[in-house]
Amino acid sequence: MIEILFGEVCNLYGDSQNEVYLKQTLPAAEFIDTAITDEPYFVNNTPQMILLGGMSEHTQRRVIEKLLPLKSRIEELIASGTVFLCTGNAGEIFTKHISYVTENIETDALGIFDLTVKTDWFKRYNGKVLGTADGVTVTAFRSSFSFIYGDNSDCYFLKAERGCGINPDTKLEGMRKNNLICTSLLGPLLPLNPLFTEYLIKLAGFDAPAAFRDAAMDAYEQRLKEFRDPKTVF
Amino acid sequence: MSKLRFYMAMTAAKLSAVALRLLGRNATYLPGLIALKNCKDFIGFLQKPETLICVTGTNGKTTTSNLLNTVLTHNGYKVTNNSFGSNVQAGVAAALLLNSTFTGKHKNKVAVLEVDERSSLLVYKYITPDYLICNNIMRDSLKRNAHTEFISYVINTAVPAQTKVFLNADDLNCADLMPQCKNRTYFGVEAERPEELPKGQIRDVCYCPVCGGRFAPDYLRFNHIGRWHCTKCDNKSPDRDYCVTAIDRVNHTFTVTAENGEHTFRLINDNIVNVYNFCGAISLLRAFGLTWEQISSAFDAGKLVQTRYDTLDAGNFKVTMILTKGQNPIATSRVMNYVSTCEGDNKCVLFLVDDVEDNINNSESTCWLYDCDYTPMADEKIGRLIFAGPRCKDHYLRALMTGIPKEKIVLHETTADAASLVDTDTYHDIFILYDNYRLDEAVAMKKQFAARGEVKA
Ligand SMILES: [Zn+2]
């Protein structure tokens, strides 16, 4: 079972198509969509994978409020190797604390990672990342109001060859604990990266070629070439 | 001291406008930029016109501004507007200063200014609109506009309470805007109420902002546009003060009903998103003081500029060109949907939708493609889809993910010669969807098609 957490509100910037691409890659797998007003499937079951996409800041606080009481269950799932893919600002809910500078709101988050977040609506960051995660080269985009601060050197997701990490002073992007993967890279991460899709589903116990593999690889390889071009601005 | 700065800025800006004219170029936003560089609160020193109308919202700003401008001009008003240039702070400054005397006295009675949502804080700090219309608040460029809550925050923070606002009642993001403004008029469209909910489209309205309960749609036209009610409290889409109650697609008319009567207008463009734009503009013009007849005579006069839509009848085939805003997923989805509803049993669609500048020494962010709804392109009456330009492979993958058969798709990495890929013997209804950045190429293509038509005629 693959659980899409709060997909109707956590789908900014193309995230919903991560789910579609997974369904097309794994046509036999079962999926469950959990609404934010419902109890997550993972509370009483153990899904193979959980997807959580990018969201507005207001929704982020609502998601934290929803998941905080479930923290120990989430820790159990992480320990037992459930795959989580959290894109955009979704991974931030696993840090310790988020400061919403513009709205003047301070929120304690789940605290899985000893890191903090600063979100400023008047500082938009747009960028790209070319990096390697566990030997798989990933190309993706990032657009955010926030950066994550602290030391993620023992829990990063990927090392950026180009582009920045959790903040502009580091090349270490995202966080990872066991199979909990948190990355600021945006939603269509999976169709943009067929090789990473295959890697991710393997972590969850599936084995299949990425959907529309030839077309996805063509687009991926073109992007890889563009991202590696020294003239390309990051 | 600051007044001196203003005069220096005014001098520099006016001189730049003269220089641009001598060079044979239109004064766009450059004079405004120069003025603001020299005096950052420049707009605050200018005298306002007697009536200031501002237009904002994600989609439909330019159409609505042009419409307001045309109807007012048709009725004898001289109107200041920024339709020639830009809708950011510098564009607003340019429009105002070019219609002001050197001392800052405004020459025209009315101004219609299109204001980019993100520029709200920089514009409304200095000028208070008498009327402000907002057509919708939707997902837009993720790089610039992020998400709808951010845009709503900016508008809510910026607009003064005394402004009379005109809001789309069928867009809950829009209807809830600017709670500080108590003089509110709602518009919407009841005609052609859809029976089925659209599938697979993103919705930027899901939960009630009052109680957090789930919103249930009464019906939806596209994305979150439609009528809603909360399943937990009594919050719902507001009643419309001006409502399109009938659309006659045979006789090309639409009827607007309001408390003070109803009137039938000529339907100058049959795309439903424009019917919303028309209704919004009409509601504002009525509040401004024009009669139904005064407004309707401008629709009848056929002077309304359709900058975003152009057609060519080449005899043996027809070409329709539609401006399609890249990086804007809902606007692009609406254009795709519109094409699928247009006449033709074997249509050919040519996509020139990429950001030219973003692909120079760069690799354009393609995330927005994944918020687009390509479903209308799967329609069997669309026989050929040509994706041209540097991002054609990304469009191709999205098309496959939508279930569009690969046999009907052609990819081409350059755009300039893409018209040659269209077989006008087979396809008689050709649609060119082009981004702003591809305007010159689209115009050139129209000429190429015209030449081919003449040869065959
Ligand atoms: Zn409610």
C-alpha cells in the first residue's frame, strides 16, 4: 500500500503528478488518499511508502498539528524502514522548529531532525539542483520561501554538484533518516528522474521500470546535459 | 527636499519619454522606472484622476482592463491606462506621469490601471483606487507567485478599506479577499451550469477558512471555479449581484441579471473565462454610472481589442492563434480546454509554449507543466499535436502521462520552422498556442500560413 498523505492540499508545484507517475509505474500497487480531516492509514497499518507534497504555510501548520500526536507512530515507521518521500516544504515538518517571519508565527515541528526553518514570504528563492543521492544522479527544481538551518552532515539526502543544499551555505541537500527522505526539490521529482523513481520503489520493495521510460529518460538526459553545461546559471 | 526630488524625477522621466518618442519607440515602463529610481515615492506626489479604477487577479487582467478602457472611451471619456506597457509599479508610474503635467496635475478624468498582484504593496501605498476589480485568484507562476494564500495576503495587506471592490463570487479565494473593504459587489456566471465535476484538476480551495471543515462543490466549471458550501458550517459561495443568467451561443449573446434589471450583450468571445471577465467589467461600469445601453453599445460597436486571440481564414484551412501564458498552469489548461471545444473534426495543435529567456544559458523549470491539465488534448477530434521548442520532450512525457497516444504527437526542438510541420491538406483547423515570448514567431507563422493558403486558393 502506498499512502498519499493530504494530497488534495499538499500538491503545490506539480506534486500531484508524482502520485500519477507512481501509479503508472506500479499499476498493480494499491494507493490510498488520506484527507487532512481523516485518520492516516499509517496509524493502524504499515504502508510501503508514504508521499507528502509541498504546501502553503497555513497548511503546513495544520499538517504539523495533525501529525504531532502521531509522532511516536511515525518514529516506529521510520525505524522499520517505511519509505517516505517529502517534497518541497513538506520535509520541514520533520525539523524541530519553524519561524514564519512574515506572519510572525513560531511553530514547533516534529523534531525528527535537529534543524530549524526560517520562512519569509518576501524572500523567494528559485533554483535548480544537480546532485547525487546514493549513487543516483538527480536533477530538479526548487522554489521556496524557506531555508533549513543547522548541521545535516550526518543526515543529508543528496550532495549537490550544482545548486545549493538546505541553505545557500551548504551543498548538502535535504534530510534522510533510514528511508525517510525529505527534500526541498519540487514535486514532479519522480517523472523528472526516472532512475530515482526506480531507486525509490526498490527501497519500498517493488521492482519495475519507470513509466514511459524511454520518453522520461530522453527528457531527463536532455536536462542532465543542460544542468552540466557550465554556461547554465544555477 | 522631497518635492525637489519629485521634480527632478519628473524631469528625467519626461525627457526619457521624449527621447523614446524621437527614437520611434513606445514609452513603455521606462519613464516610470526612471522616475522611481530618482524618487521612490514618486507616485505619491502625483495628483490622482477623479476616478481611479484598478484591475487585479491571476487571469484576465489585460482583457478586463482593455474592456473597461474601450467602453469608457466609446462613451466619450479620455482614459489614462497602462495597456501599452507594464502592470508593475513602474508601469503604473509611467501611465500616470505620461498623463500628468510637469507639476503632477492629472489630465484625464478616469484612469484604468492593471496592477500585478505582487505590486499591490508598492502601488496602493500611494494611490487609493475608487474601484478595484479582481477576477480570480488561482495558481500562477510558482517561481514568482508561489501560492494563492501568499497572493491573497499581499492584496489583503495592501488595499485601503475605502476602495469599492468587485469580486468573482464563483472563486472562493477571490470572494473572501479584502475583508476590510465593506463596499463589495459580487459577479459570476450561472448559465451553462455543468453537471459533472471536472476530473484530475488541481483545486486551490478545499477547506473552509472559517471552520476548517471540508468544502463540497455544488458544481465546478474548472479547477476551483464554481459554487461551494461548507459541510460543517453555513459558509458558502456568496450570492452574485451581477450574474450571467443566459449564454446564447447561436446568436452570440449573453444576458446579465442584476437587482436593477437585466440586459443582453453581444458575446464577443465565447470562452467561459471571458464571460466572467465581461460580467465583472459590466458590474463595475454600472457602479461607475454608465447605463446598460451605454455599455452594450460599446460591445455592439465591435471595437473591443482581442489582443490574445487572432484568426486567419486561408480559404482551404483556418488558423487560430491564442496567447498562452507559459509558467501559468491554469491559464494554459483553459486554452487547451477551449481548443478542444472549438469547431473541427481533425484539428492540429501547435504548441510554442516555453519561456525563451528562461532557456538561454538556463534550463526552464518544468514543474508547472505538472499542474497543467492536458486531458483536453486527448480529445479524438485533435488529430495532431506538435510540441515545438526546447521543452518539447517534457511536454511529450506529460502528454503520455495523460494518455494521449504517441502516434498523434510530433516533437521538434526548434520553433522558427515549426509551421512547416503542419500538413494543411490533412488538417483544416489549426491552432497555434504561443507564449508571449514567441509572439514574433507566431506572427511570422501566420504570414507563412497565409502564403500557403493563397497558393492553394
Ligand atoms: Zn465551515
